[in-house]
Amino acid sequence: MILLRSHIGSALRSARISQGRTLRDVAKSARVSLGYLSEVERGQKEASSELLNAICSALDISLGEVLLTVTAQVRTHEAPTLTVVDDAA
């Protein structure tokens, strides 16, 4: 099963780490608790659009960028798996 919150959290964490920033720094900038941001990044909490915007703003990335990344990940997981059946066997 695909959980959007897991993919969104992963994209946010990747952005934060690539910027060399700490959870504490981003949580302070986004005005969310450190624990809540950690849960969002781990896919344990589903953030509202307002909180996602605050986190993205703190990371200086657009929500659209995050959603494009998540869309690509979801499409990869949704891609059908083709199986070759050998009727001659």
C-alpha cells in the first residue's frame, strides 16, 4: 500500500539533509515542534496543507516541488509488473 505521508516525509527529510540542516533548525523556522516535524518526516503524521507549506517555506522549497517528487515516487510504485507466462511448459 502506498502512503502519501511516507513519501512526503521522505521528500522533506531529503531536502533538509541536502541543505545540511537539523530538525531543530527547520522546526524553529517552520514554527512547528521538533517532535511533530520528526513524525512528519518519518511518515507517522499526516501534516495539513498549512503545515506542509510552513515546512516547505522553512526549507526554501515549493510545495509543488515536493509534490512532483512524491508523484514520481508513487508512479514508480504503481507501475504494473509484467509477468511472462510460458504456455509451452
